[in-house]
Amino acid sequence: MISHDSPGGTMKQAPAILRSMVAEERTDMHQRAIVDDGIAVQFSANTMSALEYLRSRNVGRTVIERVLLEPGQRRSRQ
């Protein structure tokens, strides 16, 4: 959990909005890693194996379709 020192020397929690943003960023990074692994499975094995891998990790249908069936529609890696 994010915190900072207050002038009185006690720790205060970061605002809820900031905690939420950090949690979303972690989820997005985790999801990105799963999708990248699924693309690697498709490359090294086949599309069905990649599909099952992504499904087993609760990746949404529209994301699976986009990354496996429409490589030109994948998001950039910035």
C-alpha cells in the first residue's frame, strides 16, 4: 500500500484514487504478460493451444480474437 510521512511523524494512506490507479496498472501489466505469453504459444505451437492458454487465464473473448486472429490490430508495445 502506498503511504507517506505526515508532518507529525505518523504514516497516512494515499488517496483511494491513487491506490486504484496503481492496482489497475498492475492488472494491466499482468494481463499484458499473459497476452504476450499467449502470442508466444501461438507462434511456437498453434492457434488452438494459444486460445486455450488465454481462456484458462480469463482473457476476454474480444481480446483473444484480436490478438490471435488479427495481428495487425494488436496494441503497440509502448
